Amino acid sequence: MRSSFSALGLSVMFILSATGQHRPNLSGTWNETSNRYRDYIEKIVHRDSDLTIETTMREKPGPPTTLQRPIASLHSGPSTYVIEGAEWAGKNEKAEGWTSVYWQESSLIIQSVRKEGYRVTVTREMYTLSDAGDTLTKVRRVVNMDGVTETTTVLHRQ
């Protein structure tokens, strides 16, 4: 009798651990604080399986010089995704692409393939939230005919 309760208890714990993966909510305004040359901000809205990411990058003003130039700025409009949804496909006159978003353990993965003529680029972004919830690490890997580039950006909650 004792062994059947033990087996049942182990079975329940195994099933719960396999299905109960921690899926953190990534919502917030995230800022890279370690870069002294630019501001990098990601605004993330994460509700259930809906995800929206808006990115802003701005050069920080440097010391005054005799060469005055405008400060560069990039703002991407909001990108909207469905986590664990169907692969999204898009095409225009220049390129075609495919994107899928899914969980890998407690990290969120956004993977895209873009084809322009003969040039193919595969991009994989992995978002991992710290246990305390105050740091978001983004690892971005780009693979194309020029090689493999991987960058890690550590973002802090504002």
C-alpha cells in the first residue's frame, strides 16, 4: 500500500514538473544602462499569449566639438506576436519572411527567417528574466552568408 502511494506521488510530481514550466511575464519598460554611447529601450506588453515589443535607440550626446551633427535615433513601431501560435509568414516585392515565437523552458524565443533574393538571414532572440524580475537578458544570434554574430544585451526594469 505504501509503495503505491509513493508511486502515485512521484507520478503526480513528474507530471506537474513537466507541464508546469514557469512562464514569466515580460511586461515593462526595459533600459540598457551599461552603454555610455546610446540609449536602448524596449517596451514590452505581454498578456497571456499576446506579445508586443517596441524598441527605441538613441545616441547619447557626447562632449561638445567643432563638428556638430544631429543625434541619430531609431524607433521601431510595435511588433506584435502570438506566443505558441502559428508561424507567421509575410512577403513583399523585395523579401519574404517567417517568424515563430515559443517558450524554451522559462526563456521566450523569437525566431525569424528573412529571404531577400539569394540572401537568407536567420535571427534568433532569446529573452530571459532574472529570478528577481528586475533584469531581462536578450541574446540575439544572426546567421547569414557573412557568418554568425551573437550579442547579449542586459536590460534593467525602469
